[in-house]
Amino acid sequence: MKIETVVVGALETNCYLVYCEETKQCAVVDPGADPEKILHTLLEMSLEPVVLINTHGHVDHIGANHDIKQRFAVPLLLHKADLPLLNNALLSEVAFLLGAKASPEPDAFVTDGEEIRIGRQSLTVVATPGHSPGSISLKGDEFLLSGDTLFNDGVGRTDLPGGSWEELVESIKSRIFILDGRTRVYPGHGPSTTVDREKKSNPFVR
């Protein structure tokens, strides 16, 4: 399984194109803005989207859902606890800045431990609440897409509606830090890191 990063929008959200190298089938994860940039990359790489996944419902991660789904008619997946955030995303003061459009309703709600097939590969849903009630991470072979839960030398903010510092720390310690230390972590913003590195040096989680 391969990962292509497309940095989108004024908040520089990492939209990830996670694809099976054999079949070129692809998951579009967190298309927060710049739909044309995402579409261009998909076409340039000859990728076939089969699913659209939001790690959480904040506007900078869902702002281009409408355009991607309209173009490819793929199912949209989200954790049910973040449905209120998805439905109210355009109320955010940055929605206009991102050129966000109202998201379609999810086609299905993901659950912890669920496997999402992508060609001959799969992603496993890891519930990591804290940044938002329904925040999830996505586990593949030797990598984790951590959404806005864990960053390189940082963690997600918890001062937005539904955020919880206690849940965030618990999610990181009990769901992410238990993974193999070599696991590459791809966050919602900024550069990638590893589980080992964050366990040793992240100043927010000790």
C-alpha cells in the first residue's frame, strides 16, 4: 500500500491518497479543500477512488467532500459521533477561506476495528477520540494516518466543541503508543513522524 500526500487549503491539511499499488484502487482521506488539486493528482497518478474517508468532521478535513463525491460517486465514511460536526462545518469562521461546500451525508458510519478494503489491501479503523468525539485513525501495514490526534512534536487541540484533553491523551497512549515503534505516523497537518519518536520526544504526552 502506498500513500500520496496532497497539501490543501489555507490550513495546509494533509489529504492522503492511500492506494493499492497492484490495482490502483484508492481511498481519499480528508479532502479538506482544493478539490481540483486533489482531482489533478488522482488523474495524474491514474488512481481509482473507491472510498472517501473523514478522520473527523472539522471543516478543514471535509471541505471538498462534495466535489470528490460528485465526481466519483464513492461512499463517504465517518464515525457517527462526528456527524454533528460534519453537518455544522460551514459555521466555522474558516469555511469561506477554504472554499468549503456542505458535505453530503455519510453513506456509512465506521466502527473501531472495522476493515476498509482498498484493492487487495485494507485499512483498519482505530477509534482515537479527544480532538473530537468521533476522531479516528487509520492503520495500514507499518503506518498510521492519525488525523488531528497526534502530530510531529504536537497533539490535536481540544478546545473546540466536543474536544477532551483527557480522552486525547488516553487515545494516544492506549491506541497509538502501543503500536510498533517503527510505525510511520502521517498526521492531519505537518510532516510525518514515527511512534518511537513521539513516545520519546513529544512534549505534550509523557
